[in-house]
Amino acid sequence: MSHGKVKRRAIYARDGNTCVYCQSPDNLTLDHVLSIFRGGKNAATNLITCCAPCNHERGHVRIERYLVRLGRRGLDTEAIKERIRYAVLCDIQPIIRAIELVRAKHE
């Protein structure tokens, strides 16, 4: 498994294998907290788990504006902000090590 795939799996695991925005476990992708378009990087601290529909809907909109949109739909924006804060502050290295250990045991 490539480093990129391990990193993706670690980010999904960190975020509970659900979309940070709507909590869907389906059709997961990664979303940039600060978009590449606005200067964001591909670092784990700038990536969150996101379902494809939410990722498409957000597009290049700043996360603050997207949260307003989600609030209008009745989603708990304070809980979403807390999940984003956790993602930005969490070190995924222990998760990556655990994934690699499990993979090594199965080889």
C-alpha cells in the first residue's frame, strides 16, 4: 500500500470514517480545510474526511461560508467546527503506524 493510501486511511480513521460535515459514511473523499485554490497544502492537518456530495457542494467556498450553508440546512455547526478543530490538531502518525503494523502482519 502506498504512503498516500495509508495517509488517506489514517485520515478517514481519525475522522471516524464519516463525513466531517454530514456524518455520512458513504462515498468518502478528502477535503482541504483551506483549499489548494486559496493556498492550502496536502498536509494531514489541512485534510478532513468528506463525502463526495458535501465536497462537491462546498467547492472553493471558504469553510466559514459553507458552515453557514450547513446551518441553514439544520446541521449542528458547532459540532462540525469541533470535528474540524480535532482533525487539524490530531497527529495521524500513531494511526499510520497501526495501519502499517496490521498490514505487515497480513503479508
